[in-house]
Amino acid sequence: MEEYIEITNGINHHTCSSLTEAYVLGQHYATELQGEITIFVNGTKVDTIAPQPRSSELFGEIPPILEKMIADGYNPNAKDGDGDGYVQDGTKWERPV
């Protein structure tokens, strides 16, 4: 059975392809939104991520895991250029807006 992994702040929800992605994006969203993000696996709450100070404000650098993802083609600021509701179409980082 394939795992259904989701992160949410209670209003917005995002489906993730792995727990690693959930933790990286969860930390990013928690920090950017300055609110808690909850991780669910198959509908069961597995963790809550608290916001941290923005690394760029503290050190002027990108967190190491996100930096590695960006080097591998992930764009945290991707835009939906064709209006289909997905960003980074046709890549392993394709995801809903």
C-alpha cells in the first residue's frame, strides 16, 4: 500500500512524495508562514513542525537540505506557467500549486 503523506497548517494542504519532502517543505512553510505545520501519513498525525527563525535573516544562507534539493532541480518559488494547477511539470518535483 502506497503511503499518502500530507502537510497542512489547518487551512492549506500539500501532498508530498516522501517524508523527507514533507519535513523539508514543512519546515520551509512553517518558517515562511510563522505557524505550525502538521505532517499526516495515511490520515494519522505523525509530527508537528514549529516555525524557526528564517535562516536568511540569521545567516544569509539556505538550509542545507533545501540547498541540496535546489541543486537537484527543485524550485521552492516555482510558478504555474501554463495554468494547469501544477508547478515544475514533467520533473520529479512536479506538484500541485
